[in-house]
Amino acid sequence: MEQLLVKLRALLGDGGVLEGADAEEKAQGAWAPMGVPDAILRPKSTDDVSAILKLCHQAGTPVVPWGGKTGLVEGGHVDGGLALSMERMTRIEELDPMSGTMTVQAGVPLQAACEAAEAQDMLFPLDLGARGSATIGGNISTNAGGNRVIRYGMMRDMVLGLEAVLADGTVISAMNHMIKNNAGYDLKQLFLGTEGTLGVVTRAVLRLRPAPRSQDTAFVAIDGFEGVAAFLRHIERALGGTLSAFEVMWEDFYKLVTSPPASGHPPIPHGHSYYVLVESLGGNQEEDSARFEAALMAALEAGEIADAVIAKNQGERNAMWALRDDVGQVLQNWPIFTFDVSLRIPDMETYLSEVKAEIARKWSEHTAMIFGHLGDGNLHVIVGVGDESAQARRDVEACVYGPLRARGGSVSAEHGIGLEKRDYLGWSRSPEEVALMRTLKATLDPKGILNPGKVLDMELALAAE
């Protein structure tokens, strides 16, 4: 390792390699443990990344890519080896409003990309709680979702092209700027959502949209799950394609974030089963607001919703979104286990009833908070059973993932697989799919140096052979 580090120090220069206490300090993650790398490498360009991986490939040394370190499934955990931090690759290379594209390095924070687009009267639609620290490269590697998937899709729907470096240092530059390009295989898909296991993303071409001219936000109370589903379809039709967010909070979560010690206040009184944060982005404030209000009134008159409050200004809008984003309140009930799942909306009510019943059967004292991007089928389930042991985790996972598997759902809606969900990949993917994933991994990273152990357990596969 020391011989390799000598070469890497010479390659990257001052500040390019962090070791010892400096590396330990930098390895502190926002939400999940990052481990302790032997050193942290800080490239400034694709050429740097290529040279790093070429040296590490020759030495057979593991490399774990790091973005904003806000992942939730231990996808950036390092157990020895080297961490490859993109924190110095933060340049926005080009923003072209005419073509609706932005070209960035992988270390650009999501919020910085959004603000750069806004300054040019454009919109980069991705929005999530870690927007201030999550990076574009990390968003690409996990195929991030967030709050506007129902309107704009996942991260893969916002990436036109990218540049990535393979394990042996080969640079794949697929920097496409066109929406339509069917010239052969779409190679960028090899690196979208694959968590740095097939290559390291270094640059990307992002698709922008015109900045919206209107924004309407409301909180809605509903007393039955059938009403939630009915209201979703009603508001989609009534808003004519401008619905951008449909966030649902179950009663327990809503009470938690609107009661002391939480700082939030309830826009609608407690006592309902479901609370929906609904938002529309459009092109004409006066016309869109009238349509938004009419859609809510029609839902009230039809009995689909029990109550509704419309934000009158940006301050009220921010306060509504702060309730949805106040996940920190759940952390006060530590120890907890967090889950990010997806399934068909018609299956959600029976799924959650089964999950809660099984948890109650095993633990007399427990909590189960539910919220999420229900409009796109994504739920966040946060369970507390008063025990943070490894066995308790496995038992809770069985309660949450078992009923999900039976309904054809996914153990990961938007957070990825990492280490935390690796053992359950086969519960959401067929044996043939997993086998093909292993083939891709073995082909592109034959020495297994890129983010080893994440998503797939290749050592276990080799032992089975």
C-alpha cells in the first residue's frame, strides 16, 4: 500500500491525498458510517481519476467512490482500501438555456446545480432533503428520486450523457447532449443506479426544463386510504399535467412533526388518518391557482378529502415542506430501523396492515412511522422496537420485506442497495437478473476493486461456483 500511496501523492500533489487524522475526520458521514479508509484521494479531473484507477487496478487495491456522503444504505462504506472523493470536482462547465442542458463535474452539489439553472431562468427538477450536500455524481450513481418523481421522473430521466472511468482507468465519454439518440447501446445506463460498482462517474450532461411561472401548494386531510388513491387520480386529471408533488404522511408521523418538541405547527388539526402535501408547478400563476383551488373544492364536494389548506405565500409553503422534511424528529426515537420501499398503490393498505401486525406480534412496545412519495409508489417505513442489535434488525427486516416480496415490490425505491440491502436483492430481482448483474460486474471490473461488496456479494458467488 505504501508504494502505491507514494505514486498517488506524486500524481495528485498537495492536498490530493489525505491520511491519518485528516482522513479520519473527512470520513464522517451525514447519515451512515463511512468506515476508515487507508487514505482519501481527491482528484480534480477525469484524467486524475483515470490515472488513479489505473494504478489501483494494477495493484489490486479497492477503491470506494464518495460523493456528498449522504447515502443511507452504507453504499460508501470503506473497510480498508482507498476512498475516492469527488469534492474537488465541482465545476459547472456549461449551461445552455437554448438546448436546455447543463454540463457539470460529478462533485457539484445538487443545490449548486439547481441554483445555477435558476439563475438562467431554467429548472433542474431533482429535489431531495440532502440537496445541500448530495452531489450530482452521487445522485447519478444511486439514481436518486426525491420529491418530484411523479412529474419529472428519477435521476436517469434527467441525465442525457455522462463520462465515467472503468476499473482499469479506461475513460468512457458518452457526453450526449440530445434527448433522442438511438445510435446503439445507451452506455450511460451502465453507471446510472449502479452505485460506483461498474465505473466512477466524473462528468454529466443534465437535462434542464424552463423555470415554472406558478407554484401552488396545499395540505389536505383524508380519512381513508381509498380516498388517498382517489384524490391522487382526481388531482392528476384536474391539474392537467402540472402536478409535481404528492407527499403523504400517516397520522402518527404528522403528529410527531407538528407536536412539541418539534417546531412545526399543524396546518390542519390532528384527527385524520392521512395528510397529503400536494404541489403544482405551471406556467401562469393566476390561471393555475384558479385551477388548483377548483380542483381542491371539487374534491371536498365529492367527499374525497376532509379538509384542505392552501399556502398563501412562500413562507407558508416553506413551513408545509418543512413538516415533510422533518425526518430528524423520527431520529429522536432512536434506536430505529429505516426502510425505503416501493409497491403498487392498490397493495399499500394491506401491505402496511400486515407489516404493523407482524411487528406488534413480535414486540409489545414499538413504533412504526410511515410517510413518503406515495404518488410514485414510494413509502418510507421507520420502525423502532427498543433494540438496535443485529438480530433485531434482521427480525424487523423480515417483517418489512416479507410482505413486500409477496406483492412484487422493491426493497429499494430510491436509496440503492449498498451493503444494507444486499442480502435482499434477490427478493426484488429474479435469479436471471442477478446473474446478469454479476456478469456485468465481472466483465467491467474483473479484479473487483470498484466499491467491493456493494450491491452484489461477488465473493459469495465465486464460492458457490
